[in-house]
Amino acid sequence: MTGKPSELSFKFAMHTLKQLSETEDLAYYMVGDYPLIDIKGGKQAGMSTVLVESGMYDPSNLHDIEINHAPYL
């Protein structure tokens, strides 16, 4: 059994989405609120990531992962 942040679980999700898609040109984004699990796992799998500041978000958890801040949308 595997789960986040295992790279295998993210790769499986990407594979599943590709199989369900009608196009080959896909962009994968991991949207999550926990940097050490959601963002780290997405980055390890080669996905773009979006950190939301809600739920499990805690700014004190940002020291273990590189975050490139983008403007708010």
C-alpha cells in the first residue's frame, strides 16, 4: 500500500488521468494545503504545484521545501 507523498501514487494518478483524457497535451497540477505531503509529492512526480493557505496550511512548515511564490489570482 502506498499513498501521499509517495511518487508512485502521484504517477498513478497522472497515468489514470491520461487514460481518461481525450487529448495528449495535459498539464498536471497538485493542489494542496500541506507542503510536506502535497507539494513535496507533486514536485517529486514532476507536477506543477499550487499551495493553498487553508486547511492544514501552517507557515511554520515551509522551511523544508522550496516555495516559489506567485501572485494571487
